[in-house]
Amino acid sequence: MNWSANACLLARLRGRAGCLLGVVWTVHAGAQTPPPPPPTANPLTALMHAQPNIDTQSPVEAQAAFDPPVIRPGETATYRVTFNAMQASIQWPEEVIAPNALQLATAARGQVFRPGPNNNLLPQTTFNYRARPGTNGTFTVPRYLVYVGGVGVTVPAAELTVSAEAPPTVRPALTVSVHPTNPYVGQLVTARVLLPGGEDGVLRTLTGVELTGDGFLTDLNSARQQVAMTPRNGRDVPAFIYEAALTPLRPGRVQLAAQGHTAGLQLAGPITITGRVTIPGGAGQFTLLDAEPVTLQVRPLPRGGELPGFTGAVGRFELGPPTLSANVVAVGEPLTLTVPVRGDGQLARLVPPPPPRSREWQIFAARPEATPPQVIAVRGFAQFQFTLIPNTDMVQTTPAIPFAYFDPERGEYVPLHIPPVPVTVQPGGADALAVAALAARVSNDEDGPPAPRLTGLAKTPGRTMASLVPHQAQAWFPLVGVLPLLLFLAGAGWDRHRRFHEAHPEVRVRRRARRTLRREWAAWRRAAGLGDTGRFAAHAVNALRAGCAPHYPAEPAALVGRDVLPLLPEPERAGDEGRAVREIFAAVDATRFAREAPAHSDLLALREPLNRVMTRLEARLREGT
């Protein structure tokens, strides 16, 4: 409003035009630019910011103990070492030093993230060893140093007592079992991990259960966990049970072990609970437990008796009724044959049989099913989908497709062919010549290689024959006669060059030394620019050795500072250049042979005299003096 009053006052003094100008000024001054819309947040960035942080800044501490600390003769204990650090940052030793009568065998190692303050995750890495004492007494594993992220962390000493007067161990042990124990390669095996609870009904659950070993494939989509009552010492006690399907990949003896962290109420994934059970609340202890490994004797599939259509399916399977995408098609039109497969094998990894050859049909290989494995496991069947194209209208059914599987209970291959499906094929729908050519090609593929026959004349010239004029009559052909002369002259020049270097090998030695000097000289300058005294000294010594080696001759690595000084003039030998050569070689020798690397912060001051020395050595190599 003040701007409008001032504008009208100005108009009274300067006329009507001034008032019009004031009105325009008032309108523009009163208009406000709308604020920009707030920036749209990136969903991926928001999701990343919502994730809890992993605490990697806290000081790393180590804990070591035997579980239990007191055992009876013949029993075993677990030697457990725990760090509050990521497993990838721990440089764990290959062997833990223990008393002679105490045997420590590697059992398990694992990592878990515990909930911490401020919505942070605290990493915890545990190493388990199975301890078997040979005699009674007290055994002590001394403390030792483990590097975590390049920093040394002391693992405290741990003590184990073996006494006949100790009470028997009654702690629930983690066990793993498999069925069957002598499977065939590719047969589905069920692994069962069990952690029983106490007789008071208190149960510890597990998280992050892993089946470890070589020679088998674990199907995590089939994993399920439950709490059920199991007999123990004549009573039914609750137990945590984890089951998963395995597939052996090679014959022979295969060892399978299991491990997991105690979790309390912090469970991962769905779980079924039956019976009365007490699960302690509060924060979980996340103690790493491991089970004694079990051995599977995997049998190979028999080589004899393999049937057509076998693609590695092991188990017991049956086919559902095959269906067609259309019951009436024309010649040359594609249709889809869908075959459901049910059974107790690896349905998600079934490989369709190869398509048979047929004169009446063109059959394409079955497409791999894009359905997720967990969906296939829930619905209970897999599907083969073949694409077929009829070549003639004389067919009334689709061709039979051979398929077979290996039955591990019977120990033999069982045929399971895909039966023909009735279909009506009408003429037309495709070019008759194309269908005839396709049928002839399929027939040739079945009966053998086609007979050779001449083709017709091409309608257009090809790339290699653009003209009917013979090569010898074209303008460029005389140049072909000059090619042998050029090759002869090139060979003569090369032989002359070879004989020269054979008579004067020092020329090539000086060139090689000059290239090495220049390379180390450039690296030396870069190290000086970065202020890296260690690399500064190393590259300087390498450059000096490379520049002096052709004058002796000797290997550059065998030269010392005393060998460099005779190549300098007497004034430089006694001046700053000689002093710089002696100091730089002394610094490198001290770094290599001293117990503790000394600090050489004053080496960068030698840059100018060393640069003059390298310039002189490079000039001598170039001049051959």
C-alpha cells in the first residue's frame, strides 16, 4: 500500500503517465512468486537411511572360556572365543596353542548382529573349538594376540578342569541327523537340527542356523522351523527343530555339520509351536552352538540301464495330464504343450527332457520355468512347456516325448514318457513351400547328411566377386609382384639390426638401463611430491643402481652406494652429491635390516643433489661413456 500511495503522489507531480506507471509498478511489486515444491525423496535413499547402523567404532574386546568349565573324563567341552567385531576384519590364526594333553579341533565359526543402543547393531563373531582332554587335571590355554582390523587384540587365557568327581554334564546339546544316510547323487535328503530344552520346560531357540560341509547343495526355500515335544531321558521335553532339504552333488563320504546362535524370542522367519513351552524373554545371549558332524555315504548313479529322456531327476515322480494351448490348429501354427510333474524330488531343479526328432512336427526345447522355487514348493508340482509346430495335416496326435527318472528305493531307472495328446491339424495357415522345406530338413537330419546338390545362379554379385574381370587383368595386380621385394628388404633390414646388436650388446644394455632409470626417476619425483619418504628413498636407490649397472657390468640389485660414487667427478663426490648418495643408501639399508624402521623425515632435503646425480648418470648412458 505504501508503494501505491507514493506512486500516486509521483503522478500528481509528473502527470497521468506517472500514475499509470505507478499502477503497473504496484501490480508487479505486489505479485509473489510461489515457493518451489519440496524435493521428492528418493525411495532407495530413504530405505538406506532407515536401516540401522552397524557399530564398528567401539573398542574391540575378546572373551574366551570353556563350556562347561568342569567336565568328567571322556566328556568334551567347547572352547569358545568371542569378539565384538566383524568376522571379515579378524585375522584368526590357523592353530590355537594348547597343552599337549588337550586336543582342540575346529568346530564352527559364525557372525551375528545383536541389537544395541540408539537403534545400532553390534557385530559379534564367535570361534568354536571342540576340546577333548587326554587325562585328568587342569588345562590352560594361554593368552595370545589376534589382529582385528590391523590392531592387536589380546585373547585372555581360559581354563578347563577334568575331574572324576565332577557332576555329569546335563546341558542340552545341539544334534544334526539326516535321512537317508546313504543317498544317491542328486537324491533329496532331509537334514534335521534339534536343540532340546530342559526338563523344566525352558527352551532356547536358534537363529541363523547353517548346515556346513562340502559336496551338497542346501535348499533354503524348503527350510522350516518348529517347537515340538520330543522324548529325552524318559520324559517329553520341548525342542527347537530346524529342517531343510539337501542334495548331494558328488559320490563318496560327505560330512555334514550344523551351527546356530541362541536367540531367545528374537526369531527369524515363521515358526510352528506345539505343546507347553517356556521361552525366556529379554535380550538373547547369541551363543554359538555347534553339532557333531554326521557322515553320509553318497552312492553314484548306476551307469548301466540309463533310459532315454533321463536328465538327472532322482526321486519318485508322476506326470499330470498334459494340456495343449489349442486343440485345433493349422499347418505351421505353433501351439504349447504343458506337462505338470509331481513328486518327492527336487521339483524346482527338474531339467526338461530334450525334444525328439519328428518329420511331422517341429519341436522346440522346453522353456525353463520362471516360477520362483518357493512357489513351486507350495503348489507341489513343476511344469514343462514345449512349443510344437505341425508340418502336415496328416497328424492326429502330438508326438510322445521320452522322459525318465531314477528311483532310489528301487535302485533303477523308471520310464515316464509324456504321452501323445489328440489334436486336429487343418491345412493352410503357412506357405506350402516353407512347410515342405522344413519337413525335408527334418528328414535329412534324421536320415543322415543331405546329398550335395548345385544351387542356382545368384541374382546379385557377392562381396568377393564385384566384377567379371580376372584378377590378373586388373590395375592393382602388378603391385603383387613388388610384395616379395618389400618382404626381402624388410628381412634384410631386420637381419642387419640383429647383427649390430649381436656385435654390440652394450647398446641394448644401456638402453634398458636408461628406461629403468627414467621409470624409477619419475616414481621418485611422485613420491617426493606426496611427501612419502619411504618410497622416495626406495625409488632413488633403484634409479641410482639402474644408472650405474651397465658401467661395471653387474646386476642392479647387487650395487651399493660405494659403487655409485666412482662414477661422479671428484668435486661432486666430495660435495653435496656424494653426501646425498651415502645418506640415501644408508637410509634404505637401515629400513631393510634394522629391527624398527627409523624415521627419515629429512630425506626430502636431498632432492636437489640426487636430481643432479641422476641427470649425470642419464647423460652418461645416453652418450655411452
